[in-house]
Amino acid sequence: MRRIAWGIASFALAGAVQAAPQVVEWNHTRQASAGGSGCSRTDAQFIATGNQVSVIFSKLGVDLSGAAGGRTTDLKKCNIVIPAKVRKGYYLAQLQQTITYGYNRTNNSDGKVSMVSSFYNQAAGKLERTIPTPGLNQFDEPWASASVTSNWRVTPGWCTSTDYEGNFKAQLSVSGYRRTVADSIVVQVDGHDIRFDALGTPALCPR
């Protein structure tokens, strides 16, 4: 069975329609962390560019192909925490999060990818997709995605007077099940394991 690599995620905090100024400084303390059965700080890369942050994983995929140690189920989890600083006078009007994933499976198997997140102690979104995913190829889907968008509530008093520092947090998970060891399921994306991107929509603070 062809092994596909699993990629998750685009996280996006987008720029304010026209050329948006850099408003968010992701991982400004260089203390971003990743931990769980499917990740650690040593195998997760945090890359910040402008208002965007990417997290690239290498161990969050599920592979229940071949013998796989006789296992018929697998579950990987990862909790990430990314310190973020939002520039004085601005806030993030919108937070869009996208999970990107792929799968290769036989008939007697299924799986799921999911994410729950918060941003500055506010619920930021929840995503869940079953595998096989309705509307997509039942057995071999190398690249699929799903998005959720939320708005960040802001208090003008602090928004206009000082930079705001806090954390973005997300819980990611991917699971697989096969009825027998003769069946198989791999949840990954070609050339990747997991990727989580973030890009923001900054706006001026309300007066």
C-alpha cells in the first residue's frame, strides 16, 4: 500500500484586505511548545512570517498498514501553545483555521481528524472531519481541507493603549481504525506529516 504523508492544517489570521501591516508577532518569546503522543518540541517546527505562523509536524500521522504491530486502532494527539503579541492600536478582526489532510484506506477502516483551539482565552474554533470524508474519494484522497472562521472580541480600552500579549492554543488529533490486520488506513499528506498555518485579518481598534 502506498504510504501518504499526513498534513494538517492551515491556521490563518488574515491581513486586512489591502496590504495589511504586520500586527501579530507570533512566537515572540521563542517559547512555543508542542507536546503529546503525536508531537514534541523537537519534532515540531514553528515558522513565523508577518501575520502568519506555520507549525510543521513529523509524527502526528496515523499508519495502520501492513502488520503495524498487530494494532487495529491508533490515536495521535498534540497540544500546541504559541505566544503571540498584537500591536497596539490593532486587533485581529478574524481568525480562520484550516485543517489539511489526506488518507489512503481499505473498505473496513475509518478515521477522524479534529482540532479545538483558543486565542487569548477566547474559544477560537472547532473542526472535525470523518474519514472517509463525505463528497471525497472513499479510498484515496491525497489532499483535502476544511476551515473554520471566528471573530476575536476586543475591548477598546486596552486595544488602543498597549500591545496585547497572550497565547494561541490548539489541541489536534488524528485517529484510525481497521477491522482486521488485513485492512489498512493511513492518514497523512504526500510529502508532509502535519502542517498548521495561521494568518490574520488585522483591523484598527474601535474607538
